[in-house]
Amino acid sequence: MTPLKLTLCAFGPFRQEQTLDFSELGGQKMFLITGKTGAGKTTLFDAIVYALYGEASGSLRMPDQLKSDFSGPSERCFVEYTFETGGHVYTVNRSPAQTLAKLRGEGERSVAASALLRLDTGEEISGVRDVDKKVVEILGIDREQFRKIVLLPQGEFRKFLDAGSNERQLIFRSIFGTEIFGRFTELLKQRESDLLEQRKALSQSLCGLAKALPKEDEELARLLHMDPLPFGEIQPRLRALLEEAKEQAAAQERELQKAAAERGSIRLDHAKMVNQKLAERAESRRQLELLQKQAPEMEEEARLIARLNEVRLIKLREDAVTAAEKQLAALAADSVRTEKEAAEASSKKEAALAAFSQAEKAQEELPALNSQLAELAQIRAKLTRLKELENQQQALSKEKEKLSRQAEILQLFQNRVSLKEKRDQTARTAEALENLSRELAEVSKLQQGFAAQRDRFLDAYRQFLDGQAGLLARNLEDGNPCPVCGSLSHPKKARFIEGTPSQQQVDALRSQMDQASKRHSAAVSAMQKVWQKAALFLEADGASLPGAERLAAEPGLLEQLRAPAFSAANAARDAYNEAEAVLRQRAPRAVDSPEYQDPQRLERLLTDIRQKLSQTEGRREETEQSAAAVYREIPAGFASLSALEKKEAELRKRIQEIADALETANRNLRSLEGLESKLRERLSSLESQMDAGEQKRAAQQEEFERQLAGAGYEDLSGYRADLLELPTLDARKERLSAFQTRLEREKAVNERLEQETAGWIPFPLEEMTAKAAQLDGRVAELNRLIAKQHAFIQSTGAVAAQMEEQQQKLQELETRLQTVSAVARTARGDNAYNLNFERYVLSGFFDQIVDSANVRLQKMSSGRYSVSRKGGRSRRGRASGLDLEVLDVNTGKYRDTSTLSGGESFLTALSLALAVAEVITRFSGGIEINTMLIDEGFGSLDADSLETAMDALQSLQGGNRLVGIISHVETLAHYIPAKLVVTSSRQGSSAGFQC
């Protein structure tokens, strides 16, 4: 990967958009990043790592902390990075999750993180996850691998050096493509686990099959209670039991055939059928005899039914005579009633004629009434005009009130704008002073912590130096040269002081002191930024802020500024809130609109409202004068529309009454004339109907008397007696019909049974039933015993076959499991070296990395140090194969990397990083490591080591690798002419190349 261009905005200390074009290096392969502490040098590395992977380079920097403190709420934080790898150019743009000002109205909105990757083919990939995945695919390494082999971050360059085998395995796995060996190991592990599960399942299945065996046999039950189960003895016993069961089943089947044949000779169903038929024949004979005894009674009943049928016909004729008599009586009553109604209608007609004459005379009043209505219509027009003018007056008055309220509310909005500016200004000042107070307290706290750590380190370091002579002298022997002076005689050796700190303890205290120093420096840098903000805000308020050093020295001075600032902020906030509350009550829908927050627009709106208010007042006065003129033209008594409408209603009512009276009189007269005519016609019709009805009644009476005589009745008494029996006619018919039907049916049944049972005699059914039941019970018992034997043979035989089959499978499985387990243990590193298959393969690549690193490390250390991969057995089950140790030529001993000093560990880590990049590029064709970014570390080197390290780095410039270095070491400026200078100011930092 080769960087081409880096653009960042509102990122860390860089508020304004900054673009770094790496082509300005002019082909130089090494550049120095320089600037004051806290200016933002490391932030440039953070920007590159964040653009690629969505996270900063350091483990303490979170994405939501990347936005610049100098930026405002409307400025978006983003990074855009263009780089080249594999012959292709890519541009990635990222923004962290952040809070921005709302596009409309006040307040803030949360914006999610975003990412966009542009390829040189024109294709674009968006979305954080998709871009993350594509970047790793392009570069071939993830963020952690990038930080360990491309970037040596401040304070973290030693982590890769001290990493264990497991951590290095994870780093190199995807780079060298050894995942397949790890997957192979996992597959072996899974295969071994599957075989173990299969063995367990087969064993459990065999035990389950044994539990299903019958326990009736004492010998088999004894074997089944043994643990473990003796399957070699169980199988023979099962075969013997199966043979016995088969012999018993054959004997029982022979006995069953004999009993079934004997049972078949007993025809119990036939005997039951014969006896049943004979019983039915006897019952049929008895029923037929009873019916024949009822025959004379039924013949008399038939004669009575015939006579009642004639009575029914005579009754119908008698009912016709009665109906004719009732009809004649009704016609006579209707005739009398109609005659009376006709006389009343004639009298009413004379009265209606008089009323009609009176209504015609009232028509003479109509002309005068219509003239009065016309005069009232003219007055109505004037009243309508007056009402219109009054309505216009009211509308104009309401418009005036509305405009006045609008002007008042606009004035309130203008006041709110001024109060808001005052509130925000005082709040920023108070907040900045509060933040400055906290930062000053934090700086003071960290300063004390740093001083304590420094004192502990210096004390231990002095003790360590004092004890080194005694430590060297403790192992001196006469005849061996002193490593300091070379003397072979040691008459007075230095004494070793017990409790002298070790090199590791001193290095640990130095590291703790360095960490405390960095935390203090970071806090000072953060405090300076906050001081710059506070100074700007106070300057805007017309005040000045003392320097940070003076504020730190005089704590009460800042409190004197904070108290009035907070009072002013509270007063401004209360005034604004009061104005806001009034507006929310009087103009709730407009209070949040951006249109009413622009002071210039508010002024224009207020001017327009005042002009409209003046015009409305003029129109209202003109309307008032016109209304007064119309009012003077209206006669007295009609000043209101209600009086006019009352008079109009009276006139129209009288006109309507005259018209209604004439129409009503005419309608009544015509109605009564028609009614009288209809009643006379009805009287004539009723007389004709009465004559015809009398003739019909006489004919019906004559026919009734003729039917009585024809039926043999001499008078009505005999007819009336039979008439009482008429309601029983239908029941008598049904009873006679049922008797006749039953008699015929019984005759047919008796005839059929006599023919079917001719010559039959009854069977001894009880004896036959008892014998059949005895044989049925024996057959059922034999069937049960045979079924039990067959069930035993089938179930036990099936279990025995399954047990034999699964025993064979278990033996085959044990053979496969032994082979797979041996290979799996070797692959996963279950050995004395704790070296698994994948680390064994990676150790070959790692040996080449170590060889390449030693070429540079020996040069940088003047031949004193070289690294090697640890061999031998692992300790306490720790993973091995990729661990490092350092050979110190001066002592001839191997040292753990954790014992190296700061400068030694930096040179070793730098050599390893260069070697990793070289070997990865050689073996992984898709990965190009041609850029290295180093953050500090040179300050831990003495002058000679620094010169040696720079010679090694400068030797890389002949290749295609770009090296960027962050350092405060001034000597580096003589070695590296190309610089990226980072400059800080109160408005934020800026950066640019100087070549």
C-alpha cells in the first residue's frame, strides 16, 4: 500500500479541511512528521487507520471521540484517504457517528457513521460493514495486523515484540494463508469427537437392547444383572431360549387345530334360527285368532261411518242457509245507515255554499295589501345595504385587531432573537470556564502523579547503578578476566547490596514514569485547547483571560471570573426562557419555525403589518360614513329588519288567508256535492242486492229440506243426534282402516311361517351353547399362548440380531477411533512441545522473518543482538513454536524479549517489522507492505544507536518502501530532509509538507 492523498476535516485538532498530497515528497521515501506536543502528529496516523478500518491507531481512541473540539455543531467530521496497491488506486471516505446541528430549527441531531469506497473502475461500495470487508480483502490484512507490521504506534511498538505464539499465529494466519491447516486440525478434532459420540451411542444402544430382553428365564436374568454385560454368554442363552419357544408353539398349534374342528361341528346359529322361527309361528297364530274375534264389531262400525258421511253433506247445506240469512240482515242495516248519511250530506252542502259566497267577497282587499308589500320591499333594500355596511365595519375592526396582535407577536419574536444571542454567548463563556476549571484540576492531579512516579524511578535507578559493581563482582573468580578492567586478579571485590532493584524492575518503573508523563502531557494539551476556547469567548464579551500558567498558579483567579459569568448566563437563560414561554402560549405553531428566527425577515414582516394596519383603519372610517347616510333614509318604526319582517309577515298572512278561504270553500262545496251523489247511488244498489239475497236464501232452504228427507230423517231431532257424532268420523275411519290392514298382514305372515316351518322340531339349545362356549374358551387360550410364543420369538430374535450387528460395528469403530485420535493429537499440539500443525507450518515462514530481521538488528546494534525462535519443550502447557528470544553476544546468553530496555526493544521491533513486510511481500502475492509509519521510539536511543538505526532505514530508500516517522528528536532533522510540519493555533491545527 502506498499513500497518495489524505484529506481530513473536523478531525482531532484539525478543524479546517486539510489535504496532504504525498506526491509533494518528490520521490523521497522517508519523511519526518514534526510539531509541538498535542499539535496532532499522531492524529495523522489515526486518520489513515480510521479511513481504512473505521478505528483509530491507538487502543485508547474511540471513533466517537475523533471529532475536533474546535469544530462547531454544523461542521461534519470526515476523513478521505487515497492509496495505491496492486496497480490499482482506491479512495475511501469515512465519517464517525457524531452530533450535528439540525438543518431546520434549533437543537442537534445524531448522525450515524458512514463509509464509501471508490475503485478506479468507477464502482462504489457504501456502508460501514461492506467497506470494512472490502478494505481487508484489498490489503490482505486487518487492523490489528496493520498496526503490528505497518504501523508502530506510540507506546505500542513493543506489543508485537512480546507477543506469544498464539497471538502471532492469529496475526500470520490470514497473511500466509495457513487457515487451511487450522481448519484441517478442527476437522480432525470434530471427526474424533464424532467417533467418540458414535462409540458412546453404540454402547448405550447395546445396553438399551439388553434392557428390552425378557427376565423370566433365571439364567438370562442373572447374566443381565452383571456389569459389564457379558454379551458373549448372553447370545448363546438367547439362542437356546428361542429354540424352546419354537417347539412349544408347534405343539400348541396342533392342539388348536383339533379343538377348532370339534367346535365347527356344533351349528349353534342354525339351532337358534329354527327355534326362533317356531316361536314366531305360534305368536302369529295367536294374533290372527284375536283379530278374527273383532270382525263383527268392525262391520257395525262401517255402517255408522256411512251414515255420518251423509250427515256431513246435510250440514254443509244447513250452513249455506244460515249464511244467506246473515247476509240479508247486513244489507238491511247498511241501507238504513246510508239513508242517514245522505240526509246529513245535503245539509252540509247548503252551509258550504254560503261560505263560498263570503270568500269571494273578501278578494276585494288584495290590491291594497299588495301595494303595502311593494313599499316594504324598498325599505328592505335599504336595511340590507345598511347591514352590509355594518358587517364591513365589523370585519375591518377584526382585521385591525388581528394585525395589531400579529405586530405584537412579531415584536416578541424580535426580542427572542436578541435574548437567544445573549443566552448562547453567556452560556458558551460559562461552559468554557467550567471546562477550563476541570482541565486545570486534572493537570494538577496528573502533575502530582508524574512527580511521584519520577521520584520512585530515580530512586530505584540510583540503587540499581550502585549495585551493578557488586552484581558483576559476585561471579568474579581469580584467573578469569574482569569484564570492566580485564584484570585476572581480584583482591578487593565490590560487595553486592541485598535488595538492589533488577533491570526489569527499573525498566518497569521507567515505563510507569513514561506513561504518567504522557498522560500529563496529554492533559496539558487538552487544557491548552480549552483555554484557547475560553479566551476567545471572553474576548468576544470584552474581557480577557489570564494565561494558563497564571491560572494554574492562582486557583482563586479563575473562580473570580466564573462567578459573574455563571450569573450572567443564568440571567440570560431565564430571560430567554420567559420570552420562549410567552411565545409558546401565544404562537405555539410558529415558535419553532426557522422563518421566525431571522432578524432581518422579522423586521420586514413587522413593517408590512404596520402598513396594512394603517390602510385598514382608513377603509373602516369610510364605511362608517356610508352607513350613517343610509340610516337617515329609513322611515321611523323600521330601523330594524325584525320590525319590517313582522309587518311583511302580517300582510302576507292576510293575503294567504283570503286565498286559502276561497280555495277551502270551493273544495268543500265540490266534495259535499260528490258525496251526496255517491250515497244516493249506494242506496239504489243495496235495494237490488237485498232482492237477490232473499231469492238465494229460499233456494238453499228448499235444498236442505230435500236432503233431510232423502237421508231418512223424519224430523230434525234424529239429524241433530247424529250431528253430535260427526266429530268422531275421521277417528272411526282410521281405526277401521288399521284393523283391516293388520288383519290382512297377519294372514300373510301366518301363511308364510306355516310354509317355512312345516315338519320342523325344536333343538336342545342350552346343551349346545354350553359345549360351544367350552370349546371357544379353549381355542382362545391356545391362540393366546401361541401368540405369546411368536411374540417372544420375534422380539427376542430381533433384539439378538441387532445386538450381534452392533457389536460388530463397535469393534470396527474402535479401530478407526484409535487411528483418528492419534493424528488429531499430533495436529492440535498434544505433545511435549505443544506445537500444533498450523504453528509448525508458520514456523518456517517465521524463521525467514527472523533471519531477515537479524540482518538489520545486528547492524543497528553493532553486532551485539540477534533474535531467534525458541525451541525445546513448552512449559506448563503454554503454546510454543512462534516465541522469540534475544541473544546478547556480550554475555553469550539468551534473554527474553521482555528484559530488553526501551531503546533495545525499539530497535528489535523495528527490525522485525521491516522483516515481516519483506517476507510477506515475497510469499503473499496479494499483499504489498511498502509503507511503514513509526510513532516515536527514537528518543530512547543513544547517539550511536540512533545513527545506526537511521543508516538502516536510509538503506531502504533505494527500494519502493515509504517510511514516515514521528519524533521530537531534533537530530533526526539532519538525517531526514523531507518533513511534514504540524502547526497548532487557537483555531485548530494545520499540516503541510516541506521538502
